[in-house]
Amino acid sequence: MVSGYNAYTTQFMQQVNMNSTSQLLTEFSRKIHNLECHFHNNRLRLKGVANSFYTKQLLQERAKHLIGMQVDNLVEVVPYKN
């Protein structure tokens, strides 16, 4: 019975995480180019290109809030040229 519970819990968490990453992608797709969200070793890994450190930090804090796990923020910051 315990293994069935663990399988259900794992499946439920995967669905929650997929919904949350989908929300992140929708929310930040115009602010961060080529945004990718992957799970690796029970951590969320973020990749992409932002135009400011502020935007990068917003993404990280939003991800922590939605997902509730550690975040590896590998987003590069490349300021727009005027």
C-alpha cells in the first residue's frame, strides 16, 4: 500500500510541476527569450536570456513560489542595446 501511495504522490507532484512550469512559461515568455524549465535532481532548472537582472530575479522568485522547490537559475542577462 505504501508503494501505491508513493506512486500516486509522485504522479500528482509531476502534474502540479507541469502546470506550474506551464504557467511560468506563459507568464515570462515575452520577458525572457528561449525560456526553458527542466527538473533535475529534485530542482527546477531555468534557462533563457533576460534583458535585466531584475527580470531574472522575478522569474526565480515566482518559480520558487509556484513550485516550492530549489531553483537553479541559469538565465543569462544580456541588456538590450539602444
